Amino acid sequence: MEGLTLSDAEQKYYSDLFSYCDSESTKKVAAHGRVLELFRAAQLPSDVVHQIMELCGATRLGYFGRSQFYIALKLVAVAQSGFPLRVESINTVKDLPLPRFVASKNEQESRHAASYSSDSENQGSYSGVIPPPPGRGQVKKGSTSHDTVQPRTSADQQEPVSPVVSPQQSPPTSPHTWRKHSRHPSGGNSERPLAGPGPFWSPFGEAQSGSSAGDAVWSGHSPPPPQENWVSFADTPPTSTLLTMHPASVQDQTTVRTVASATTANEIRRQSSSYDDPWKITDEQRQYYVNQFKTIQPDLNGFIPGSAAKEFFTKSKLPILELSHIWELSDFDKDGALTLDEFCAAFHLVVARKNGYDLPEKLPESLMPKLIDLEDSADVGDQPGEVGYSGSPAEAPPSKSPSMPSLNQTWPELNQSSEDTAIVHPVPIRMTPSKIHMQEMELKRTGSDHTNPTSPLLVKTSDLSEETKINSSVKFASGNTVADGYSSSDSFTSDPEQIGNNVTRQRSHSGMSPDNTAPPPPPPRPQPSHSRSSSLDMNRTFSVTTDLCVHTGQQQAGVVAQPPAVPPRPQPSQAPGPVVHRPVDADGLITHTSTSPQQIPEQPNFADFSQFEVFAASNVNEEQDDEAEKHAEVLPVEKASDPASSLRVAKTDSKIEEKTAASAPANVSKGTTPLAPPPKPVRRRLKSEDELRPEVDEHTQKTGVLAAVLASQPSIPRSVGKDKKAIQASIRRNKETNTVLARLNSELQQQLKDVLEERISLEVQLEQLRPFSHL
Amino acid sequence: MGWILVASAAVILFLQNYPLYIRSVPTENELKFHYMVHTSLDVVDEKISAMGKALVDQRELYLGLLYPTEDYKVYGYVTNSKVKFVMVVDSSNTALRDNEIRSMFRKLHNSYTDVMCNPFYNPGDRIQSRAFDGMVTSMMIQVC
């Protein structure tokens, strides 16, 4: 035989193998027995093995001497690399990866055999069964990977070694190596820790086809198989195990390819999937998982029913208990079916478990579904897996997830809704003080002299006018906060004038009126996920108000119509709210609306408030007067004018104005012009105010947020993506505004209550006097 | 039919009157808890039959003091599939409010549903889900 030059790694590897085969320490190995097994483990066809044996001279000698053995091993590597078997190739092939012998337990063997048999077969056979490690069967396939592997081999060897060392961690299947390999090392060595004959196996594994994932495995052994079949990942933990080689029947390609290959593939996969970072899914792995998913469920966006998944994973031969646990971990939405991401996570866990890694108690983060879109082959396995998940959660929730809510891990849902809710949530938060302020502001806007709220109200009006364009939002704003209605009720006086703007006013009115009749739709913000939650509320409130308010009828109608127009984002709806208010104020009703809208767009209102405060009552009075006048004109309110003017006087006056104005319009709006009703409305309003407060707050916040958003981007609420920070900042501002407004609102409402009571008493007196007059 | 007995002491989940899951916090006196649960099973059955038309809602079986000497309360809950959850709580603990008990049963029910969703779980088997165990443990820790 020609001289055989072996690299150091090869030398060591071969010597190990020889020692392994030379169980009798006779310095020569019988042609049969271990050697044969070993060669079989190389996953080479029998003829190739025979050829090798011939070449190395064993046939001649009848046994394998050390040199023959080494030559044979080298030839195995050559064959595995896909090079033609030639004697010359022993030395000519440079950087030949170490022959890879896949050791495996029975499963592995079968798997290997299966994998050997042809990648396609292996993989194909796996449909439904854990596919044989990809690339396994590609022993003969171009050894391009080998080439690539080889250069890497050394590097890989180094790398795998280290990772291998950490058994506890995910198998160091050098993910990077896998990536390099175009082909998945179908012949992945079942690097399970099971492999007993460690060192031997790894080299064999290396000899395997291009998939050189087995770094990790190999690394464990002295001559880390250059090839890194991720499939054949040698389990890192036990370096020896890395070289899980099928002691014998590997060559039996005809062996159970299906399950075995599947399991092998799984194992391999698992090993390869090892974790650089534990539980990370590499691209190769992910691709493999996806392919497997396709075999079960062609639609990547579909689900794999539990039964099918059960069969599939049962093939992995893991104990049912573990499979059950894996399922628990991976079925993120607990819907009894696996989406693509869930499936990948589960598969990954199975692979890991097969490789000897203990199952985590909780789903590792890298396997958790995320809302990111996975489509692009993410580099890191995790991302893809997670990304894929992102899609799935979306899918899952809609289709399944009866118990989604109960899941702790309803991240997808949360994530999905987070976007919507991100904006919405802040909005819903209602702060009482803001409400008060809002109300106060609204009152001011409505023209009542709410000394307290005057400034804010004024501000609001101005703001509203600016944001008139956001009518829809205004509507929402009004709708959102029934409480606004309260405040608006105060500002009813101004409402009549603002009918035009109605939107805002209506809200306020509606808020008021509905309250009177029935507690405003409480559910205020329960629909964080609804983009149009505010709009919904508004619809509700609007509908209510329409019934109640005559005056506001128009407004309401308008308002009701508007909510639909509100852009899906809750913010827009809210933002409009404040905007609406503004316009309203401009008309004089703004105050009324301001409360509601203000609650929504805290930001603008907030600023307004401050301004209002600066302006103090003067502006408010003016507004109130205007509003009152308007109201008087517009509304058939008896006392509109008088109260309106009086309102200006002082806070109490303002209250009165509000009351009168409110009552005037309120009556109209609420449809309760009668004197008697006022008390009720008042009470109800108060009540509803309270109820609305939280709603209002929420609305306010929502509107605030919306307003903020709208303000920032008047164009579109749609761009949710825009400027989250700005939005958040605006949210904050709006919240602050909300609190102020809420406080204002409560104060104003208190005033309103007082005023109404006074009114009642006055009316009573009037009644008493009237008979006399008649007489 | 399954029973779950939860107690500051024990949780037993029964299916068809044979236990699916038993867990008790103070591991001692487990037998006693088992006995109590079995006795309460009768009471639960009574209630089930008494309910008649009313679908099984979240029901509560409050036995109060079963024995004058013992201070514990047994709560029951039955699902639509006739899986019974029994919770035994020591009265020595701060008396749990009804809402708390209800919420605990709700959580149990949800967890049980999740277990059921697992295709690898055969109905009728003892529940060996780690997630379920974790949930029950956390609940019992709360109670105790």
C-alpha cells in the first residue's frame, strides 16, 4: 500500500478506532466483526466497503493490520466524502474529513441506515415520522460539504470540542458548521449520548456526507469529525456519545428507515440543534422542522392537530410523559394543535431530549413564539422559530385558543394586541383628577363660568378648534367618556351652539344624557384590543344620547356617524375626541366636549388646561357667556340666557350657567326639559359621572393618546408605528391632562349638582307662586 | 367524575370517583384527607343529582365542619364532564373567602383543561403534568 500520510487528528482517530476494533489487542483486526461493524457504521454501501477492504489490502491479508486499517479508514473517509475510491486518493485527497461512523443505538442504527439509504428516502419516509437526519443518507453525495467542512474541520474541531465539553448545555453542534453545510447532514450521526464507542463514532460520522454538522459531536472526540452533520450531532455532553455510531446495522440501509430514520433524524437534528445558546434553533434545524411540518400539514400557516402531532412525536420514542411535557411547553396557546412555530419548538425540544438534554420546566425564550415574522430565514434558529411563532399566535388565537386567555403564555395575543393595546391601554386609564379637570374644562368651554375649569376649558376650546379636523376623533372622545357627557352636560349650554361641531358636544351631551337615562356604557375600555374601542363606546354613548338628547340629537347623530370613521386605532378615535372638543369649544361648546375629548387627548388638553388656567375665568366667562348666549339662542331653554349670563359671575355662577346652559341644552339634549327631570338627570349624571369617570379617564387617556398621536401626526392615526415614543410621551401628557380634567370634571359636576338643586328649589318656588299669579 | 382534592392540605382530582390527582401540602394526614374527600364525594353526588337541570356551573360545596372535632372545610366543584374537584382547607388558615375558592377552582379547571388538550394525555390517567403540578403547588402555597 502506498504510504499513508495521516494528519495528527486522523492518526489519533484511527488509532482509537483501531484500538476499538482490535479488541483482542492483537494488532490486527479481523476482517469481520468489529471492523465490519465499523464500516457499516460508516454508512457506506456494502460494495464500497468491500472495495475499501480490497484497496487496503485486507482482503489480501485476510485481516486488518494497523496500516490496512488506517488505509481503510481513510478510504472510508474518502468514500464518505464522495470521492472515488482509489488508492491514490488516500493521500491525494487533502483535508479529508475523518471518516464518520455513526454509532447509534438501535434506533440510531436504523436511523443511520435509513439515512444512508438516501436522503430523499429518508426524509421522505419521515413524512409523519421523524425524518431521518437530513443529509444522512447523502453519504455519497457530493462532498462539497466535506470540502467546506474540511477546512472547517479543524476549526470545527476546536469549536465543537469546547461546546461539547459542556454537556449540560445544548449540544454544541456547531450551528455555524451546519450552516455552512448546504446539505443537512442526513447522515447525521446520532450523536446521542448513547454512543458508547465514542471516539470511534465521531470519525465515522465525519466520514459521512457533507453535512458536517457533527462538529459538536466530533469535537468531543479526539478527531472531531470534520463533517458536521448537524443531524449527526454528537451530543455534546458526552463527547463519546457524540460518536454514536451504529455498531453494526448502520449499513443496513434497508433497515427501518422510517421510524428509525425519523428518530435518527430527530436525534441528529436535536443534536445539531444544540444550542450554541441552549434551545436555539439553527437555520438548518428550522428548515428541517419546517419540512417536517409540511409533511403533516402542507399549509405552513395551518395547525397540526394534536393527534397527528402525537403520532409524529411518538415516533421519537420518547416516553409519553416526556412527550406530554414537551407538548405542554410547546403548545403555547394551549389549543391542542401546533402551529409551525409551536411545532418547531416541540421538535426542537424532542431533539434536545433525545440528545440527552433535560427538558426545561418552562419554554425557553428562544423557542417562544414571537410576533416577529419569521419568513426570512433568520440566522439564528431561535428567531425563526420564534418568528414563526409570531405568526402562529395570530393564527392560533383566532382559530383556537378557547383557553387562550387562561394561558399564561398568551404572549402572541398580548403581543398582537399589544400594538393595539399599546396605544389603547394608556388611553383607557382614567384618572379621576384628569376627569375632573376635563369636566371643568368642558364646563368652561360650554360657556359656563366655571372659574375653576375656565382656563382649561378655554384652552380646550382653542385646542379643539385646532384639531377640528379630527372630528371623528372628537366624536369618539365624546363617545368615550360618558363622563364627558357629564361635563358636557355642564357644558350643555354651550352645546347647542356647538351643534355644528356637535361631535364634541354631542359627546358631552350624550355623556350627560345617557347618564341620565342609564349608566353610560360602562365597559369602557375593556376592549384594549379593539382598535375602535373608543369608537365603540362612543357609539354606545351616542346611541344613548341620541335617545336622550334632543339637542344633542344632531350632534349625536353626527357623532355616531363619525365613530365609524375613526381610524381603527383607538388613538385616532381618542385623539379626535379632543380635537372635537376643540371645535366645540370654538363654538362655545368646546368646554363641553373638551372634557370628553380632553380626556382622550391628554396632551393637547393638558396644554390647553394650563393655558386655561392662565386665562382663568375671564376666558371662560367669555366663553361661557358666548355659549350661554348661544345656548339661549339656540335652545329653547327658558333660562338659558339668564343663567348663562349669571354663570359668568363666578364659579357658582358658572355652575349655574352650566346648569342653565346645560339644562337648557341639557334639557333639550337630554330631552328632559321639564324641571322635574333635571334633578334626576343631575343625579344620574353624577352617578354616571362617577361611572363615566373611569370610562372617561380611559377615554380621556385614550383620546389623549389619540390626540397626542393625532397631534403629532394629524394625518393618520394609522401609522401606529409612528413614533411610539412620541406617542408615549403624548400619552403621558394626556394622562396628566386627564387627571387634571378629571378633577375639574368632578368639581364642575359638583357645582352642577348644586346648581341643579338650586334650580329645583327655584322651580318649586315658581310653581308655588304661579298659582297665585293665576289667581 | 374526577376528583381533585386541594387543601391547605390536599388536592384530589377524581374522575368517576377515582382519583386522578392527589396533592396535599402537609404531607402528613394524607390518609385523613383522602377519607374526607371520599366522604364528601357522596355529598357532591347528592348535589349533582339535586342540581338536575341546572348545568354544572361553578359550584361550591361547602361542608363546613364535617366533624365537630375537626376544623376544615371541604369545597367541591364539578365540571361539565363530571370531573369533580375537591378541596380541603384547614379552617385554621385564614378563612378563605368564597371568591377565593371560586377563583382557585377556576384556575384548577383551566389547568385541567390544558392538561386535557395535551394529546399525549389519555383521559383517565393520573395527571402527571408538571404545569399542573406547578399550578396546584402555587395555589396551595397561597392557601397555606
